[in-house]
Amino acid sequence: MDVIDVHVYPSSDEDDGEIKQDNFVVWDEHEFYQRFRISKRLANIVLELVQNDIVTRTRWNHAVQPVTALLLTLRFLASGSMLIVAGDFVGVHKLSVRGEQAEMYRNRKGFFSYNVQAICDARLKIRDVVARWPGSVHDATIFSQSAIKNRLQNNPGALADSVLVADSGYANTNYCITKL
């Protein structure tokens, strides 16, 4: 099996111009191993084995590339913390949040974070993710601004005979039920 060179490239011509971090270049072999718990060579081999199974079939909405999905998964398995993983991959760390906007990222528990909305189906397959809001933003605000809520409101049959199950921070609607 040949080892392939892997680099993260912009996802499309419509990319926002953001420079993507190439973890195979940024970290030396020792640092890479400490972050992902496998060598660069082994990561390349694993990527070659799984990339056809995890590639998205669309470029819509800046889909995550297989190399990024693999490294996100490896980083999560190595650290056990989604907060650390998200911080690593989007460049927000507890110690790096500064400036006039910093307090927007402080969540109700007192630490800096992003607030991420994820919706899965009954088989636990993730169907929608919104990962762009500062930690101080309430969950219901994120949902009220999401494309999925807009779709559900404007197309009542969008989920057929299904409903979203949410915590008490959300409003009860014909498409979203909460604990009474």
C-alpha cells in the first residue's frame, strides 16, 4: 500500500478565503503524535483506507473533507473532549480568547466555548449541525435562527410523522416537543 501525501485545501471556489491549517505540515512528527496518538504515516494509511467511505458527495455548505473528518475523530479519541477538539480546529482556546468580543464566548458555566446545535434521527445519525455561535448564545436562539427551523415552519410535512425532542429551553410546537 502506498502512503499518500495529505493536505487540506479550500473546499470550493466560493470558499471564504480562510486559510486552512494543514496539520501534516504545522506539527512535527512528535507533536502530531501527541495530538492524534498516531504517526503521520499511519494517519495517511488510515485515510487511504477510509476516505471513500467518509467523503461527502456534495460540496454544498463547505462539506468537511475526509482528512479533516479523520483528524477530528482522532483528536476526539485522543483527548476525550469535544471542547478541546473544536478549539483546536477552529482556533479558539481557553487562553486565546481576548478582545472586545471575548465575553460573547463565555458560556453560562463560565468558560469560553462555541455553542453547537446538533440534530440526530432515531438511529442517532446526525442530520443537522450548526456550529457558529458564541458560547453565551442560548440554545433556543440558535434553533430559532437555524435553517432547519425555517424548513419545518415553512414546510409542515418536512419531517413526515416525526418530531424533534428538545429540553425545556425550547418552545413546544407542532414539530418540537419538550418535557412538561
